[in-house]
Amino acid sequence: MVAVASATRAEQWRMQLRDGRSTIKQAFLSGTSIRTILTRNRQLVDGVLSEVWQSLDLPISAALVAVGGYGRNELFPHSDVDLLILLDHPALPEEQVAIEQIVSLFWDIGLEVGPSVRTLDECLEESERDLTILTNLLESRFLCGNQSLYQLFQQRFTQQLDTRAFFEGKLLEQDQRHARFNDSAYQLEPNIKESPGGLRDLHNLRWLTQAAGIGANWHDLVLAGLLSSSELRQIQTLERFLFDLRARLHYLAGRREDRLLFDYQQSLAEQYQIRATTTRRASEILMQRYYRSVKIVAQMRDILLPSLRARIFGNNQLPVIALNPRFQIRDNLLKVIDDNLFERQPDAIFESFILLQQHPELTGMSASTLRALWRARHRINAEFRRDPVNQTQFMQILRAPQTITRTLRNMNHYGILGRYIPAFGRIVGQMQHDLYHIYTVDEHILTVLRNLRRLTIPELAHEHPLASRLISGFAHPELLYLAALFHDIAKGRGGDHSTLGMVDARRFCRQHGLSKSDTELVVWLVGEHLSFSATAQKQDLSDPDVITRFTQRIPDERHLIALYLLTTCDIRGTSPSVWNAWKAKLLEDLFYASRRRLSGETNLHSGIDKTKTEASRLLRLYGLSPHTEDALWVNLADSYFLRHEPQEIAWHSRHLWHRVSSPLAVVRARLSPIGEGVQVLIYAPDEPTLFAQICAFFEAINYTIVDARIHTTRNNYALDSFLILDKHQREIAYRDFLSYIEHELALLLNTHAQLKTATRGRVSRHLKHFPINAEVSLRPDENGKLYTLNLVAGDRPGLLFAIAQILYQHNISLYAAKISTLGERAEDTFMIQGEALNQPHARLQLETDLLKVLNL
């Protein structure tokens, strides 16, 4: 009978929890405040736990204690229920059985508990060794059982707590946690709880204030003089928003989920009744609200932590050094002498950042200075922006010899930069789900500026030798920094952001007294900032007409250098995975070709003769007799020598001079001279399916083609050169791998294996929730000899092979290909030729068939 009764009670508790949670969920979705929901969740679980505890024969001396988030009354829909069973002595065997029974019963009735069983002494010992346990116990709350034991525990725990060690430990823990997220709150799928600026940062502040004896809630900080009433309201608003967002995320996921995954962003935006605009998705607007909220949390965190440190540790009593009548150095921090300085004299705002630049020994601003800066940020208005003193100071910040990036990041962090440049303020926290930018627009802009600054550091010149050399001789590099600040500033407005950004840049430059020529350079860079990469990555750089058309956009070599530098840093600032050695080489090739054209070099045949001479010289180094290469070269058109460098021609010739009429395919592979990837030479009797077969092989070994140069010789052979990159950047034994490519690919081509059927590979979650509208553009080149085919689509396994099959089905020959993958966005360019391209209806059918494949 006892067992039956127990089972009946367990079912009653299970239904009580289920029905109670369902009622609470409906109340929440109907508009009940998040604070009320958290309280009702906690009360529901408190009541069930107490009933269960009292129904079993547990040690009379034991106590049931809520700890962690449950202890601080923050019980989210699917959060763990953290519990401590507190004992006054080690559990006897029969007591241990009872404890195991109650923990098992908690799980049986539907409570996801995180239980720990410790004596009072064990709690104190463990908390001394483990900061996480110490933090959990700091938030303990009595539920039921022996209340006297709990009160004794609280007394001894408080006496033992080392506040200073706890403070240092929690700051170190915070730094380590932030590092796991690359010290950025602006992740594509941020963790509401753990990311910088998230709930854990708010928890950290409350733990520290509680440990310092100030109190456990935000009102106590006001009473202690560490928060103003307006700051209290703001931090409570931010906390409510993050609480509400986390609860909605739990309900949507049906489990404990603290990551704002792509799967839920659109649904959450709908719950907040956010509507898409003509230029932005609803999810992007929601995420901007989130990013701006956690940014303010981080600002307030950075203001409060120095105040708490001073309260806990006291001042170091280092000598106070007066910098000028308005500022001093106290404890290696910049401090305003009058806390109302920024309100009374707003021009001191920029002066504070200039002083930090001029005194690198300073570790930052004091708590009072940060708070004064925070409270006075509203003084940065139209009048402030028109003030010549402030305009001069801002340009002084950009022209400083050091810490420009750190200064602008701090100005952005504290909301100063966005107020001084309102257009910048509009893109703060704005994420665009374009599948290759992984930063918000403001973070991307500042990353580009950081990349430019890194080029000026001699110790880092080995990273990008050409760019570092060019920027070292560039007069007024602050013009490059201004171009970086404005190049994407018009994102999200609709229309061409480059054109709109030019207007903002011109206005800023005129207001700040830049000369006509300097203004023209900055505005031109903003307008042209996409043209260099588009030409380098999508057009045939061996075509003199391509270089001619591009250089017609370039006024002079200074503009070319500036555009190359900005483009290099812009591409590297989108995502760490986007930049590679091949893109670097493309940009360098375009830069050198354009500089030669700007200098007046136009003799096509002179360039070919130089290439042949250098290739011949290299062949002699390999012991080949003079003119040995002629047997191969006589079958190669001038276009071949225009499209390949001398060392590559020598490599081809060394392997092919004695195989010019080989009936079998010749495949050779080597590590790419550019320092990344594998270069593959294929020489085989030409046939329509050749390119598709090659694509299928590289896809099968998980390598992607980034460059394909297709040449049909006069004796009807295909002489193709590919650069391939490992999709997964694996560590492999390259010697064995190169041999594998040579053997297996030659075997495939020589046995004329049947083409595989193009299949749709699995797309990423990002691409699933933010699909790319496929684009197909087909146009003839300037000479009418070739057509340029531009394709844009979401990348997926098998995509290139599927495209190759369509070209084969339409009897289209490939002349060259540039495969560009930007994150998960494929932007591929093919130079093609074929009879079908001369017929309008055939071109339309080709475009239609390609769109079907891209949209699979």
C-alpha cells in the first residue's frame, strides 16, 4: 500500500508541475511580466519540493537549500533546479538511501535537479577550493528542513568569505569566459547568458556587491552611491529585456537553450511584433536591439567594476599627478578633477581620449571619470559637432602616432563615436545576415581600421609585406582611416551603400576642414571600395582590356595604393575564414598590373616575350637543353603566356615537353607557391566532360577549386591549371596526398569513368534560415569573343559539379573560372564560349537551367 500511495502522490506532483507550468507559460505569452513569471515558477517548484521533502522520512537534522539561479529567485522555464541537501553529519547508510530516493523522486516528477549533498563543513571546505561552488552557495535560500542548521551555515560561510580573493577570482573567470567568445558580444548566434554583456555579467556584478556587503539587488547599489536613479532604471530595463528574451527562447526551443540560434531569431522577432523593412529582416532588427542592449550592459559593467574594486580594496594611494587644470592621474588612471567637467565643458570629452593616447602608461579612466563621461554623452549634439575645437580634436585622435584603434573602440564602447558621427550611431549593433560578415557593421568598420593600423607596425610587416611597404610611404594615413570609417556606414538604408556613404563622407570632410584633394580621395575610396575586389576576384586579370577598363577608374597611383590598402583590410575584416593566400595574390596581381598600366606600359607582346624569356631561364636551371620547350610552346596561344607566370609555365613545360601527344592524361600536383593550397596541372585530350569530371574528383576529396585556368592547345589538348584549397583545413601528409591526386585523378580521366549525378548537399543552418536568392548574369565581353557568367548562390557540397554538368549539357566550353566563397556565399565567375551563346533563346535556357540548379 505504501508503494501504491507513493506512486499516486508522485503522479499528483507530476501533474501539479505540468499544469502549473502550462498555466504560467500561457500567462507569459498573454503578456504577464517576466518578473512575475519567474516568481511564479519559483513558487510552484518551492511548493512541490516542500511537499515531497515532508512526505518522506528524511533526517530531521537535514535542510533543503536552493542555490545558484534558483537560489536567487531566477527560475527560467527549462533551467536546472539547483539544490543543496545540507547535513550536520555524514549521512548514515539508511539516511543515504532516503536521500537517493528523494533525488530520484525529484526527477520522476519532472524536475531537472542539479543536486549536491554536503555537510556544513564540506560546504565550507569545497567553497574554499572551488569558485563555482562558492558562488552557488553565496546565493543560497532556505526551502525546508532544519532552519537552524541553515542559519549556522550562513553565519560561518559569511565569516569565511574572503571578499578580495572572491573579487579577483570572479574577474579572472569573467575574462576567461569573454575570451571563449573572442571578447565580443557580436556573435551571429550569441549566448544570452554567457556572452560578453549578457546575463552572466549582470550576475557577476550582483555577486560582487553581495560579497562586498553592499547588498544583493540593484537598489542597494543606489543606497551605496554606486548607481544613480536613472542608471538603476536603465539597468533594470536591460535586465528585464534579457530575462524576457531568455524565457521566450526556452519556450520556443522546448528545452534549456541560451543561444540565440538562427532557428529562433525570426520567431522571436515575430513575438516582439517586429516587422521587416524593405532593407532589413525582422530578425536583424531584433538582433540589433539585443546587441545594443548588451553593449550598454558592458558599459555599465565597466563603470561599476572600478567602483567596486575601490570599495573592496581601497585606493593604492599612489602619488596624484596633475596633467592640467582639468585632469589628473590617480592610481594610474585618468581622473577628472571636477566630476561635472564634461557637463560644463563638453570639449573635455575628446580631450580625455587624447590624454589617454598621449600617456600610454595610463591603464584607463577612473570610475568617476567613466561615470561622468556616461552621464554627459547627451552633450554631444549638433552644436558640439559644429564646434571647431571638437572637430580639431577628433582629427587629432585620428592623426595620433599610437592607440588609434583602441581609442576609437573605447569611444564606440561608451557611445561617444556614434553620437559624434550620427550615421555611425545608426549602424551600431547592426548585423547583416549575408553569410560572410560575422561582425556587426560598426565592429566590421573598426576591424578594418585596426587592420590598416597593423600595417603601420614594423614588427608585423611580415604579415602583408606589400601592403606594409606601401602604407609606410603613404602621406596622411588618417585619410585611409576616414575611408574605413565611412566605407560601410550607409549599410541597411536601402540603395547603394557606397553612393550613400560618399555623401556622408563628403559632409564630414568639409566640416572638418580637409583640403579639396584630401576630401576627394576619401570620398572616392568610399565610392570605389568594392571595385578592386570585384575586378580581382571576378575578372580575367590576364586580359589587357580588363586592366585598361579598371585603371580608367583610377586617377593616379596614390589612389590605386589607397584602394589596394583599403580593399585588403576590408576583406580581412569580414571574417577570419574569408581571407586566404589566393585572395592576397589576386589583389597583388591586380595592383601590379594596374600600376604598370598607369605608368604607361601598354606593349602586349613585350610582356609575353619577357615571360617566355624568364620561363626559359628557369627551365635551364632544371637541366633542360635550349628550345626543348618549343615542342610544347608551338601549340600554345599568346593567351596562355598572358595568364600564367614564368615559374608556372616552367613547371608545366618541365612535365609536358616530352608528352605533347600523350594519349593518356597527365596529372601533376604540387604545393602552391603562394603558400596555401595545392596547384594541379592536367594535360589531356580535350573532351566536353573533362571539367565536370575534375570538379567531381575534387569534391569527393573535400577540396574546393578557387581558380581554374583552362587552355585548349592548337593540337586539341586541354592544358588546365587548378588551385584547390582544403575545405576543412586538415593536417595531412602532403607528399602522399600529392601522389594520391596524381594517380587517382589520372586514373579517373584515363578510364573515362561515368559522371556522377549531381546531388544536393546539406546546407548549413545559417543558409537554411537566411537563404540567398540565386543570381545568374550572362554577358559578352568587350571583344565579343567570350561570355562572362556570374553566379551567386548559397554554397553547398556538389554545387560546382552541378554547374559543370549544366555547362556540359549546353555544349559550353570553359575558358577560365574564379570560384569565390565568402563564408557560405558562393560568388563564382566563369569565362565561357560556345555556339549556343550566340542564340538568345539558348542563352535564356542556359540561365534558366542554372537557376534551377542554384535554387535546389
